[in-house]
Amino acid sequence: IKLGDMAFEQGNYEEALGHYVQAMEYPDNLEAREQPGTIHARKRFKIGRTLSALGKKRDARAMFELVLTDNPPHGNPYSYYQGLALQELGKHNLAREKFQRMLYELNQEPDHPESGPQSHDNEDGGTEIRKALLHFTRALALKGLGKTSDAAREMESALEINPEVELRSFAPPAAGW
């Protein structure tokens, strides 16, 4: 995905599309298959955005609609990409509702300051990682709502806690069926 992002930023849309499509595939030589419940909203959004940049509006629209078929929890970072897809489809009110719902769900998390007592770190650092993910996901929701300065503060907090928070937020769950 990062290779696609870099190509997209440089305006190399065909190359970006190739990287994003490749990210949807599971190499046969790894003997890995998609796990049940895998969420593709992020990859599909990036494919849609790239198709749009290539002028393939009908294909882009179909991909944005496909983004909406995933079913991530409301406070999940993948919800951000569903909100962006809604914006691309011209459904701005629904996108705003999606981002607001993300914030609502995130504010219910135990480590959020407005939700009551905060938990303490456990031995494996899981609480710190959760805090970083909470800040990261809040940053996405705030960005979706156009609150860029608030989003930047949340992102800064997330990165201070864990500089690899973006990688962790979109990492697949541990293997196991």
C-alpha cells in the first residue's frame, strides 16, 4: 500500500493502481488466504481514488460503493475510509454522520479522558498501544469532519505514544480461525 501511496503522490496513477490491486491479492507462495471478516475499505478506497484520478469515474464509483459493503465497528480506523467513500459519492451528510459516530464510539473507550477513570499500563504495553490507536482513530474522524488542528493534535499524541501507530491500526488480526 505504501508503494501505491508514493506513486499516487507523484502522479503515477497507473503504477499506484497496480500496487493497490496487488495489495488485495494473497501470494500463492505464502500459502496464505484471506481470513473471514477481512476489511478492505482502505485498499478499496485507494483503488477508487486512483481510478477517479485516471478519469475512470464509473469504475471509481463502483469501488467507492464497494467500500461501503465492509462492516467495521464504528470506532475502527476503517470507518474513516467509508466516510471518505461517502464523500466521493456525494453523500456528505452520511459521511459527516459516519465521522461523528466514530467520535462517539471512541469517546466511550475506557482510555478516553471523558469516559471516566483511565486504565494503567499492563506488562506487555497493550494499554499504551490502545491509547495510541485511540488517538490515531480520533485524528482520522476529526480530519474527516474538517477539524484539522484538532486532528493534528490527536495525531501528534498518537505518534508520541507509538510512532508505528498507523501500521498497527491497519494490521490484520492475529492469524487463527
